[in-house]
Amino acid sequence: MISNLIFSPVIAGISWEPEIRGALTVLVGSLVLFGSVWLILNTNLGNRLGTLISLAGFFGWMFIMGIVWWIYGIGLQGDRPTWEPREIVFGDPSESESDVAQLGADDITTMRASELVELYCPGLVDATTAVQRQRYVEDNTDIAINYDAPKPYCTESLAEKLAVDEESLADEMRADNLQLVTDAGDRGISDSRILNDADLEDKIVQKIDDQKRKLGQLTLSDLAAINGDIIEDARADGILDFNGWNLLSSSAAGEAIATADAFLVSDPATPFYGGSSDDFFVLDTFQKGGKPKRGSDGIGDRVWNEIRNTVVFWHPTNTVVVTVAPTLDKEPIPGEAPPFSEVDSEGQLVNVVMVRNLGTLRLPAALTTIGSALAFVGLCYMLHLRDKELIRRTEEWDESPAT
């Protein structure tokens, strides 16, 4: 009874602490698996030879396992690569004392995403709006867009990010309001959500205006995420020029944007300290440095890029700049969806400069592989010396005269 009371806290700790339970699992597994092999070898070969062979086999297995860990970055891992904030530039990036100053407004050539789409795909947005209206009226989603695309990327999916079907949006809001009136009449109740004709028309105008302003905030990084070819054409034609920097798509810059978001709301030096990611709107993300990128998707460029990046052991500094703008304060309306984040056109831009820290993801696996290889070679050499000594003594015994 007393022993049970003494060990109860220990058992409870093992049950509720996964770290302790995990450590004990590894320890018991090692003792059972490795210990059983060591015990069999010891009983058959003796304590010294059995221990040497067991250790040689163990470190040989760890060497092979370490190679797999090292190649694929699994198993025993170190710190993962991260983006580390290094600088905050308020306003125009030209105020920076680093290479970020090259992104100053007077040093780069840019254009709004909506204007870029209209330049390379003229009439695409209007054609998309027209087909959306036709589909709504005829209740047929299979109607194809009537548009002769001048470029392969001039597709409906590109224009959907900018097209606002005002008539269909107004019809939907009128239908929703009429449905509220019908439901209230059937139930014999009064619904505060029902709007009179004047208020309904005002709300329709406001909704359409909000939708236009929301879609008008499409950034170049967002456009690059939809289709990067239009950005490449604009850069080749000199319409876009980022002064040696690369424009990252919002999808490719996802990790950097997430790091910048967390930094902006947690660092006291930022104007968004203590707030949330709704207090600012992410604009464009630029990148410079790092290992060279391949020139195309061709097989030759792919092979050459892999060889070049494998031979180059050093890692050039990889820098990104995430630009954000403050948003307007909007009060949520009860019963409606939260208002969209709208850029404050008079607010000061904030540029978060970050540098890529490659971390030590494969370092523990590399040390394990190298250490196991050295231990394996050393143990094998000890076994080799032991065999030579055994052979020498056997030969001396055979040559010695019988007494």
C-alpha cells in the first residue's frame, strides 16, 4: 500500500507528460532492441568482442540513417529557415541607407494592376462583366466569354479580379430585400433588415462602390500570383522596372508576408504595435539576392541551375521588402459581413526589410552522419587490429615446439 502511494505521482507524471513518456519510450526501445543484440553477441563472442561488434553495427546503421536525414532534411532537425526583420523604412524606400533605397519612387517604373491588365488585354474586363450579366439573366453558367484574347494569359480568370457586374449585384440585393419582405409577411413579424426603396437604392450604390474600390486594390504581386507572364511582358517592354529587384507574387511571398505581419503587430517601433493584421494592407513584395534563379523552364536551364547551385557553397544574402499601407477604420454593421480592408490613401507606407536566415535544418543530421562514420571506421579498425593480433598469436602458437 505504501509503495503504491509513493509511485503514484511518478506514474501520474509519466501519463500526463508526453516528453517524459517519449523519452522513456526511446530509452526502453533502445535497451530492448540494441540490448538484446548486444546480449546475444556477448554470450557467444565474449564481452569485449561482442561489445565492439554491437557498437560497430549500431554506428554503421546510424551512418546510413544519417545520410538519409541529411539528404531529405528529416529526422534529427535543427532550426528551419526563417525571415529575420532587419529594418523598417517609413514612407518612401529611398530614405533607407541600404540597397532598399533602389526601390524609391523616383528610381522605379510601375503601374497599377488594373491599368496593366487593360493595356495588355484591352476590353477583357468589360467582356467579363458582360458575360457575367448574361449568365445571371439566363441562369446558365456554361455561357462562354466572347473575347478574342491577344495574349494567352488574357483569360476570364484574370479579369474576374477586376470585373464588377453592377446590374446583377443590384438585382441580387433587390431580390434579397424582397425575400425578407415575403418572409416577414408570411410569419406576421416586423424585420428590421427590410429597407424601403430609397434606402435600398442607397445601399446598392454603396455596395457597388465598395466592390469597385475593393477590386481596385489589386496589387502587382496579386496580379503576378494570378499569372506572372503579364508581369514579365511588362518588364520586357520597359513598362515595369524595379531597379534590379524582383517582384514576388503574393503566393511566393507567403512566408515573408506572414513574418512581416507578426513583426508589425509585435514590435513597439511599428505604428501597428498591439493591433492586428486588419490595421494594414499588404501591397507589393520585392526580393533581391540569394542563389541564381534559372532562366527558363527548359531542361538545359534546369540541369545547369541545379549543378551551379550545388557547386556554389556560399549563400548570397537574400533580402525581401514587404510594403504595407495603413487601412481606414471602419465600424462593422450588425448583421452584415465585416467591412473590407481599405487602404488609407493619406497614410504613411511602411516597408519591412527582412533577410533570409537559412537556419541549421540539416546540421544535426550532418554531425550525426560524420560522427557515426568516424565511430564506425574507428571500431572497424579496432576489430581489424584485433584480428591481426589473433592471427599473429595463432601463428606463434603453431610454430612453438611441443613440450
